[in-house]
Amino acid sequence: MAPNKLAVVVALVASLLLLAAPGPGGYPPAPPLGPPPHQIIDPAKDCGGACDVRCGLHSRKNVCSRACLKCCSVCRCVPAGTVGNRETCGKCYTDWTTHGNRTKCP
């Protein structure tokens, strides 16, 4: 019986060592998608500048700025850049839609 117990203990230790070892290549975590968003601490102060950058190249700046300021005050986030990167601000920013089922936040 002693050799059976010894074999079980050796197999258990070996499997624990294999589980604790890093994976093949030890790959670092994947980088985030796109640049980091502008995190808004105080919407009254921070939203204006972030939305000016976001809507700077938009063909309808007033419409873009109005929607951006509303989204910024509610979601407390404005994506970096002038287009795209909306997923960096989370579900509040990406899932908010208009009555016409179009995305509300620029």
C-alpha cells in the first residue's frame, strides 16, 4: 500500500507544479482597444474641453457638441480622438440610442 500512496502523492505534486508553471511563451496581456478615454471628474468643468476635441472635425459641430455634452454629463466619459474608440467609455456611451435607434453619443 505504501508504494500506491507514494505514487499518488508524486502525481499530485507533479500536477500542481504543471498548473503553477507559466503558459507557453508567457505572453503579456493584450493592450487595450484604442487610446484611453477622457475620464470626467467634474462634468461642469471637464466636459467642454473634451467635447471640443471630440467634435473638432465634425461637419455639424453644434449638433455634435450638444450630444457630446449630454453624454459626457451622464456617462462621465468622452472617447479620445475625433471618431471611433466609443467602446473605451463602456456600455453607457455605446448603448445609448435616439428615438430613431441611432447612437446618441458621438
